[in-house]
Amino acid sequence: MPSGIPVSRAVKREFFDLVCGGMATTAASVKVGVSHRTGWFWWRDAGAMKLRNGYGGKGGLAPAQDLDRPGGPGHRVSFSERVEIMRGRDAGLSFAEIARHIGRDRSVVWREYQRNCLPDGDYHALMAHAMAARKARRPKAFKLRNHPLCRSIEDWMDDGWSPKLIADVLARDHPGDKLMTVSHETLYQCLYVQTRGSLRADLYKCLSTKRSARKPRGSKRTGVYGDEIFTISDRPPEAADRAVPGHWEGDLIMGAGNTSAIGTLVERSTRFTILLHLPGDHTAETVAASMIEAMSELPEHLRRSITWDRGSEMADWENIKLQLAAPVFFCNPHSPWQRGTNENTNRLLRFWFEKGTDLSAYSKADLKRVQDKLNSRPRPTLDLDTPAKRLAALISQAA
């Protein structure tokens, strides 16, 4: 332990080292020479992270498994960087000096300290690493899923109560009971984010604004999309892990001079691809009509959502959503990588549709031929099965 650190802080750090290494709080307390009660208060005040069950009571934290993970720009803060931050703070260095030493921006070090330091202001590398891992854990449980409060909240909102009023009344009536209180932000997430929580889908109409989505501050419109768009962060978790079929990603492949285009749609779980014929133009009306025609042939359970990039060709997204009964989500600005499945498929399609060529020369029959070739190609991600077989199996199961 570096010189200059108060004895009490040194003892507390040794206690946290032992618990983070897997030792029970009771044993760690004895080891550093304090009472069981003192040790538990230290742990409680530090955030009371969940401990493993051990013999005779609670065990310590599971030892961190990613202590050797690389850090540096482009990566999350690593354990070795957290050790350097701890040493720098012990030596009285400023955040800027520590940042220069580890090759990070000053703001990164400052945010790391603010987020993961202990309540007494001490920064402990192992504790900070454990707290960061806990905060990053996914998926996070959602408080209002199948919760007994849901019925009361619905009744109150039907009577015109605002989410803030509901949160304040619950906090007043159930002080200290976290199970029977909920923040107004959690209520807004239930109302504005699709598939979150168990409140009625139409409950947003009880709000004074009557909006079904948040309106960004400082802006009256969100480009060509209007006020009520959903971003990719609103997409249900089942779409991200590919566990449930029917979630599609789409974009345009552009031809020479961006004057011609072909629409592409890819189903995330099967990688089945649909090509949209856009011979004359790729305006919002043309893209919407082509997409509705192509996807209307699919059964309802294979039209759960559509995710698209932020292009003007999707300005008619509300009509697409209405006609296909499927929510439409948009990537964040300048983030095409958020539609990774579609981006990879478009790269494969460039084998037939080379960059810099006139894509309007391809007929609908040409697109169908390429579509069939790609869908009948074995895919390593499908254990060498083909997208066509996977989709056919899903359709036959439903039938």
C-alpha cells in the first residue's frame, strides 16, 4: 500500500481486496481485524453488490474473469488502467496527469472515477472493476414486467394521473419499500418503448401530450421521419439475440451516381433475403409500395419488425408500419453497423451488383434469380443450412 494513505483506508482496501477475491465478508473482517458488523457496513455502504452463497452464510464476489482484457482508446477501461488511476489518485495526481500517463482523454478518467469510486471518495481498482461489470451486465431486468403495481398504475392513468404524480404518491405511501415504488422515468419507458413492461399499449393516450414516443428536446421534427420514430434501442431484445424469427433489416444498394437502386431486406434469424425491384426511382413512395407488396406474402409471425438506415427513402415508414402491422425502427445517425446482418448481405450481393453500375438495367426476374441463388447458398452461421430451408421450416411449422 503506498505511503501516505491513512491506516483506516488501508485496512478497508485490504478488506475489499479479500472480498473481491472471493472471501466471505465475515472471514475478511476477521482477517483485517475488525468486527463482522463493521465489515458488513463497509460492504453495504460501498453498494452492497450481490455476493455468492458460501458455507455458513454469504461468500465473496466471484473473482473477475477479464482482468487481462486490453484497454486504451476504443476499449472499455481495463483493470490495469483502473490500477493506474488508483495509484495516481493516491499520489495526488490530477485527472489530466493520470490520463496522459495511461493514454486516455481526461474526461474518460474523470467519468470512471465519478461512476465507480466509493462513497467516502476512495477509488479502489478491484471494487471499481466489479461495479463496472455489474452495471454493464445485460439483459437488465425490467421492474414493471408482470408487477402487481401495473393494475393500479393503469387505473390512476385512466383517471388522468401523470407518471410523476404516480411516482410521488407511491414514494409517499411506501417509504423505503423499493418493491412498491417506481420512478416516473420507468413509467415513461413502459409507455414509450415498445415491448417494455406490462402496461396497456394504448396507455400513452392518457398523457397530456398524447404522444406514443418521446419528442427530442430542442427539435420540432426529426428529419423526414416525423416525431414518433423508434430507434434501434427500442427494438425488443428478442430481435438482438435472433431467438425469435420475423425481425428484418433493410437498406438500398446504390448504383452509379446514386441514380438507381435495389432494395434489400434480410431476416435476422434465417438470413433469408428479399430484393426489391426499383426500376424507375427509389423515392419513399416507391420503396414503401415495393416493400409492402413483397412482405405481404409472409405470414404475420414472420413480420415482427423492420430496421432501416436513416435515408429519405423511408419517409413513408408510417404507411409501411400500418400496412404490414410491423413496427419500424431506425438506426442511430451515421451508424449503419447497427444493421450488421443487412450490411453483410449487401456485401455478398455486390458479387452480382457491382459498384458503379446501372442497377436499373436489372429486371424483376433478374433480381428473383439472384435472390434464389443467395437463399440457396449454405451459410456457416446456419451450420451450413440454407436460408431458404430455414424459412420454409418456419412457415411449415406455423401451418
